Amino acid sequence: MATWGGLTHYLSLKTKKTNLYYMAVTTVLCSIFYLIGIWQHGGATASTTLLPSLPCNNNDNPSSSIKDTTNNIPTINATALDFTAHHTAEQLVLLSPAARVVHFPSCDPNLSEYTPCQDTKRSLKFEREMLMYRERHCPEKNEMLKCRIPAPYGYKTPFRWPESRDMVWYANVPHKHLTVEKAGQNWVRFEGDRFSFPGGGTMFPRGADAYIDDIGKLINLGDGSIRTAIDTGCGVASWGAYLLSRNILPMSFAPKDTHEAQVQFALERGVPAQIGIMATNRLPYPSRAFDIAHCSRCLIPWGQYDGLYLIEVDRVLRPGGYWILSGAPVNWENHWKGWNRTREDLDTEQKGIESVARSLCWKKLIQKNDLAIWQKATNHLHYKAIDSQLAEPGRYRNLLDMNAQLGGFAAALVDDPVWVMNVVPVEAELNTLGVIYERGLIGTYQNWCEAMSTYPRTYDFIHANSIFTLYKDRMTDHEGGPHVREKLLIATKQYWTAPDQDQQVTKPAS
């Protein structure tokens, strides 16, 4: 035990001596290196003034000689430090606003209703067979306009819904042709500074509301099973306008033809509509999209081309959906003289329609007076939407969702007095337009590198979620850049009116 204690004491003493030895060696080495440093810099005398104080130099010469005569230090050339600002605000060259932002010029006032892909002059280059020339024909790259479309002279903010259903400012759609051509059918009337829409049509001179009542006596429009409808050859879309009050969302289309501005009237009224035609291409809607398809004297040759157009209607109709036909050849026995057609011609047309309908397994439910209704085989599902609000009630009416995906934006607004055109871009990875229609909404396909089949000033509000990302390879920015997706960007468009052609001056927008 005593031996173990002695060993411990010996080791402790030895460790202390070793530490003292290392400390001594370190001190000696530091002293040596310090002395060598002094010797290299000129000895101990100079070492005390290695960093002489430099007096302020007020001379204009930026370089001067400094010499410490007291300690006989060699002359040192120093540069005076200049801390004054060399660039002041007064010296900046001001840039004009035009140099900061690229501005596109204003288009000619005659282009205030320009629709690039339905330009009547360009359409004349295409065949008349099956009305191909009335379809979409977009401009070539060298034909594209790079200017801003002005509103027509005197343009005013449209009436708010529901007043807009019945009234449109004349200055906004300055075309009186239909007030003369359709004067006896109550399509549209011109009254002072505005148009009024009594709700009439070729086959419903008593008004669309009474006409829809007649349809409601034949099929149930009020039980919620009918949510969407398509009106082919819609005119000014009065049928669709009055369907809205029945909680049925319509999609109306008509070509840009001799019925001047008919679709533009519909859009200005706040009714969902597009420029379109049944010709050589399929309709831009998915299969099983609509509960009702409607044609009121729409002049579509249903029985021709092996029933091609009725087959297309069958495609877009949901199972259990209805096809409603009024006008020629329905009830031709009582109208053939007024239609300036022969009995044989009208009878052949009706038999052709009946034959195609049977081949599609449609059931003819009823024909009463000027109405005939067929039904497609049943079995389809129903969906309900959720509630939300969009700003001031009545302020917005026509809404566009540029990248609708599943239609959630439109579904959130389903109980508000608005309608949403849900667009599924053709570049989208998933084709969701069918789901949108299954939800009881409406929409279409669109390539956003091309013009839409509609008029200038169609929409009051445009929603564009992730649209820049979808086209990021064709655009200068997208959600991954400064326009990050977490940002909510809201831009308000201002409009200006074209000058009065007589005075050639621009009237500021009110």
C-alpha cells in the first residue's frame, strides 16, 4: 500500500517538471523570433515608429511626401484619401417613363372588335363546304398584331347584372343591323342610347321566359337534375339568359356571320357565350358535358353528313340528357309555307333526323306544337359545389379562369351572380375539362399562344393560377421567378375609347 502511494507521488512530480520544461522552451523560441523580426525591420530604433502618424493633407496634389525629421525616418509617399461622393442625385440622367417600360401602340379604331381567329377577311381564303370558312383560322406569325385594342368611341361601363340581361349601351356594341333584320321577332330593340332585349327569338316571339315555361311543362327543369345546357346557334343568347334564373348554367355559341355581333351582344349582357360553329371540327367541350342541348331554328343540317352533327351532340350530352329542337322541320305541316320550302323537302329532313336519333338509341319523349324533345340513355352522377363571395355583388359578371384545373375557382362562386368560363389549356398535362362539366360547370379548351374565340372586353375578371408556369418555356417569367406563386398579383385594366371619326380626337374614359 505504501509502495503504491509513493509511485503516485513520483508520477505527479514528474508531470509538473515536464510542463515547466515545455513552457520554458516555448518562451525562448518566442523571444528568438521576436528579436529576429526586429532585426529584419532595421533594429530597435525603427521598430518603435513602424506606423508613423500621418498628418492631414489639404493640398490639391493627391500624393505628398511625409518625413519624420525627429526620428530620421525615411520619406514615405502617401496618397490622400478622398471620402467625398463622386455621384450625386443632381448628376443622374433622368430616364423618361417610355424608356423604362415597353409600350405597345394603340390599334386602329376600326379594330375595336377584332377577333384574330375569326377574322372575316381571312376566312374568305377557306372552303365553303360544311362552312369550314366560318371555323377558327388563326393568323400566321407575320400577320399577328402587336397593338392594344381600344374600346369603341363613347364606350361606357356595362350595366350591372341582372340589369345587363335586358340592357346594353349602344356605344359598347354599335350595331343596329339585328334591330332591323329581327324586328318582328323581338330579339333586340334600339332605344335612345341603349339596346333592350325583350327576350324574343325566332321560335319564341312571346319571349324566352314563356318558351322555357313551355319546355318546363314537358321535362322537369326544377329538380336539380339539369344543371348545364348548350345552345347551338344561339343568336343573342336570350334562351341562355333566362335559363340562368332557373339555376341552369348555359353555354351559348354562334358563328361570326351575317347576324352581326350576335355573340358580342350576349357577352355584353353577361351571358356565357363563345364564337363557334358546328362544321368540320369537334366542339371544344368534353364528352358527357351537358344535361340539355338546344337548337331553336339554328339552321344546322342535322340529318346530313351521315348524322355527323347529331353524333357530336350525343358525345357532349350526359347520359339521360335531352336534345330540344324547335323550328324547321318540327311541325312543318303548319309552317312549310312560311319557311318557303316544299312539303317533301321538310318531310325528308325530319325523317332523316328521326333516323339518326334512333341509331343513337335516343328516345323521342314528345313533340308538342313547335317543340320536339329526345332523351339519351340515363345513368349519370350529380355533384354539388361550395359557397364563397367575390368582391362587390353585381360588379363582376363574366369571369375567365385561364387554367381551371378541376374548376374549384368556379365552384366557389356558384351561388354568386357570376358565371365562369373554365379553360383547360391544351398544353395541360391532365385533361380535366370532363370533370369540370361533371361538376355542373362549363368550360372549353384553349391554346393561350393563340387568340380566344371571343370579342375584346368580354370578361370582367380573369383568374390565372399557375398559367405562367405552364408556359414557362415560352414566357419571360413564371411562378419560379420574381412572380413567385406565393404572391397574389392583382392588376386592374384601364380602357380608353377610340376617337370620334368626325373629330379625330381621343375622348378620355370615364
